Amino acid sequence: QEGVIEKVKKGENEEPVAYLSHQAVINKQKTTTKLRVVFDASAKTTEGP
């Protein structure tokens, strides 16, 4: 919605890139919660570091 994160189409970028895996953190104890995106920069993948 705010253009902070966007999906990259296959073949759109020919240069090497790095991605940070992320997930939403939601507080279930509250009726409303601001959504925070948390990045795990130490996460490992099967395709590389």
C-alpha cells in the first residue's frame, strides 16, 4: 500500500540482488495492533547464505 515492499518479477533485474526474509509480528492480546515487519537477516536458505 505504501510502496515500501514490492514483488520483483522474474528476469526484471539482471544484476545480483540480496533479499531479507521477513514476517509480520501481531499482538493477539489487543483488539487493534500496528503491523511491524521484522527482518531476519541471519536466516539461511537452500539457495545461498
